[in-house]
Amino acid sequence: MTSEPLRNPNVAPASATIGARIRGVLGLLCGLRKHDFRAAATWINTMYPGVSPVARIFKFLHWALRQMWCEIPNSLCATTFAPHVSKTPIWLADGNPLENHPWAAAPQASLPQRVHTVVIGAGFTGGALAYHWSRRATAEPGMQMAVLEMGEAASGSSGRNEGLVVMGRYCTMVRDTVLKHLPRVRHDLSESDHRQLALQFAVAYCRAAYRNGDLIEQTIRREGFDCDYARQGWVQARDADQQAALAESVRTALDMGLADWTSIDPDEVRRRTGMTVAHNAGFSIAAASFHPAKWVWSLLNAALRSENVEFYSRTRVLKVELVGDDYHVHTTRGVIEARYVVNAIESYTPLLHPQFHDRILPTQTQAACGEGGPAAMQPHVGISGTRGFFGRHKAHVLVGSDATRVPDREAGRIQPSRFITKFLLGEMRRYFGPSRYHVTHEWSGTVSYTPDEYPIVGVMDGCRQYIIGGMAGSGTGVSFNAARCVVNRILGQTDEPDDYPAEYFAPSRLLDPQGHPWPELER
Ligand SMILES: Cc1cc2nc3c(=O)[nH]c(=O)nc-3n(C[C@H](O)[C@H](O)[C@H](O)COP(=O)(O)OP(=O)(O)OC[C@H]3O[C@@H](n4cnc5c(N)ncnc54)[C@H](O)[C@@H]3O)c2cc1C
């Protein structure tokens, strides 16, 4: 591995020499950090279902040795790393039009003493709340919304992701995660009732997600947002042993009237993505790609053109207190009183609201980006292998993976694993063949999973404090529609459909399962 520019940019060596392999193994071992061990534990626990713990460890060691001796060195002989690989996500590398807002232009500005609604967090969710508020709230005095962000707009996961507008998770994926959890909270139901209820959860989620995808597209077109939006689907590779599950997932989705999730054959996969696979892949037809940070900035800019939305970056919320009929939102710049509060802080939630510890689980995912990469890789389409994702965005190729829980206090930290980046280079080579690649950026972000991997949207304290979270790494599949529904609820507007009924989405599902108003079983 070298940081010098490659001599022949067109030809990638087929395999590494013995010396390069030894150097590669030593480099990998010396570079191991705490997160690598956590990620290894995740791998051991998730990659070998139905295998005993001891056998899993042996399988993992076999896999790790093969990676270190063969796959990674082979891909590294065509890869260079910039002398200083930037930890700034590629989406934020060209600056932020809302940086230090409003303080940059108005250093003497101060927070309002009182607003109607405070939103905490300015990512996909906070940006969407601001946007919907600007369209739905009247311009009367007293109808102000203040969005408070401790960093910059889109500095959380929303500015660090893969850039796919997903149609949510597909139906059987949601069904199965809910099904795994239900017996822990619904002891009163039979196994077949659990299956029925899990399917209902999945259908409710997917319907809301489908509308979410369409609303995003309509909004981008109507507003003329410049965020590189293109709707060309998302291909997800599947190995031989996953073909039966893929076929069942497509059948079930169709039976439920969820037409987005289908499967395509290897020729179609290659045509759409440039990826070579031996088996059918899952395909989400209506998924799209965009520049995620530009989406957030566009939403906020549109909202800020109205009279009733204000945005304050670099303003951390320290505590939210209910005092009489109002919330006192304590921040690093003073206290704001508000009638309503909406938490749009995803993986950071347990830090502000400790009752969500073990209910909102911060989970690290990472990405790297560079120049070059496989010429065959198609732009504007979502591409997932079985263990990582890939994407071409203009001159850059993105690779990413991981879903490892981290302690609450590590929410939002940027601590990517170089081992995982190198593993992904091997995966890219596996699917696209050898190519020259120069890594310039590498970062991580935290998303949030609930124990049933099902989002929460609704009131969290029995009063007027809302939360949208637990989107399980699919924030674009939930945030925009959920924000619309929460804004409508706060404003008491009922002229639009509400896709997030309390029976499914209320936070009481996690906070108080016994008191939660579970949906009736549909027989
Ligand atoms: C590598 C990676 C790839 C991903 N790929 C995709 C993808 O392709 N498609 C997709 O849909 N999703 C993807 N995701 C997930 C997606 O990015 C998230 O689901 C989404 O960004 C969540 O948006 P959010 O606005 O709810 O949270 P965030 O973007 O995390 O925003 C929360 C904000 O709250 C602020 N905040 C936190 N605490 C406070 C406080 N106390 N006071 C004030 N502000 C606070 C934070 O600074 C942050 O800006 C990916 C994530 C990662 C990390």
C-alpha cells in the first residue's frame, strides 16, 4: 500500500505478492482499534445464524484469516490512501450554506424567549419538521417554530450517509424483526397471533414508507430543490442460501399489495448496477439517490423563507422540563419556553432522555469515499452487496458497511474502522472486479435501532413532547412523512392522512408495553 499516485491508472494488478500479503496482515493487525473488536462481535453474532457459538467463532476466524491473507491484500494492491484521509463526510466537504446560522451573519442575535414549538435536531427529521411547519402553520403571531441544533444542519447521520432515498425496509424484513421481539412483550398472544400482528406492523410501516418516498419526490420537483435527485431503484445482492427468503419476501410483499419490492436476475443486476452476481437480487423499484445534506439544507432554506420558522445552529439542548403547561427547553444559549417539543435527534436520544437507554440503541455505520473505482459501477442507483454498500456519485465511489451498537455516549462520534474499509475494498472487487481506487474520505455515523427495529413516532411523555426516531438506518424511508404527520397533529389539522397510528408507532410500545394500545388483530 502506498500513498503515491499509481503509476498506471488503468491496470489493476490481479493479486498481491507474498511480501504485500505479509505487510497487509501486519498493517491490519497494527491498525486494530476498539471498534474493530465490537464490529467483530457483531459479525460473529449475526453472520452465522443457526450455528453454535463455538462454531461461529471458528467460522469467523477462518473468514478473518482469509480476508487478511487473500481478499484484502489483493484489493489493496490496486488501492491508495490519501496521506491524510479526511474524516469529513464527502457530502459536507464543500462547505455548508447554513454554517453557524444565524450567528455568522448576526453575531448579536439571541434565542427567542417563547415559541409555539421547539424542534431539537436539524437532520432529515428536523429539516422536514421545519419544512412542513412553514407550509401548514398560519403566519399568526405565536405560531413560531424554533429548530435547535447543537452542531450544524446535517452534521449528524443525515450528512454522513449513503445518499439513498429508500422506500423503507421491505415487508418481510420488518415482519421478522417485529416477530422476534413480540413474544417478549405480548405473552398473551399465541405464536400465530404473533405472526399476524408482526405482518400488520410490516404493512403499516411499508404503506407509510411508500407515501414518504412519493412525497419526497413531489417536494423536490415542486420546490425545484437542487439535490441531485434521481429515482433508479436499489439493487440488493443475495447469496444462494438467501434465494428462498428472497422469493418469499417478494411473494409476501405482492400479497400485501406492496409492489415496490421485487427480484431481478443477474443480467438485470449487471445492466442496472455493473455488479456481477450469480443469483437473483432484491430490487426496490422506486428507491432514489440524492445528496442528503443538500436535501436537509434545501428543506431548511425553504422553511426559513417563511415567517414562522427560525433555525439556531451551535445551540445544544441540555434539558427539557415540563413546568405547568409549558416546556422549558434549557440550552447552551439560554431557556426557551414552548408549548410543544419535537425530538429529532435519533441516536442521540438516550443522551438527552435517559429513559430511552436500551430502547433507542445507537448503532455505528461507516462509509469511505474515493476517486476511481470500477468503471462499470453505474451512478444514481442504490447498490448493496450482502455485506456492504457501494455507490457512484459524480467522480466519487462510496463504499460502506457495519451495524454495531455503541455506548450511548458515543452517539455521533466519527471513528471509522480502517479494517472495515479495507474489507469493503475486497467486497467491491468481488462484485465489480479489480479497479484502481484512491481513498480520500472515511467517516462514520450513528443511526438508531429500537429493540424491534420499528420506528417510534408520537408523544413520548403523555403530554406534548413528541419524538421521531428508531428508523433503523432507513431515515429517508420515515422522516419526511412522519414529520408531516407530527406537524399536522400539533396543528390539529386532519385534512391529510396520518400514516403513523399510535397502535403501531407510539413510543409507549417501548416505554410501557403493558399500557400500549396495541392494534386489534385483523383476522
Ligand atoms: C454510513 C451511513 C449510511 C446510511 N445510509 C442511508 C441511506 O442510504 N438511506 C437512508 O435512508 N438512511 C441512511 N442512513 C441512516 C440515515 O442517515 C439516518 O436514518 C438519518 O440521517 C436520521 O436523520 P435524523 O434527522 O433523524 O438524525 P440525525 O441526522 O442524526 O440528526 C440528529 C441531529 O440532532 C442533533 N442533536 C443531537 N442532540 C442534540 C441536542 N441535545 N441539542 C441539539 N441538537 C442535538 C445532532 O447534532 C444531529 O444533527 C445511513 C447512515 C449512515 C451513518
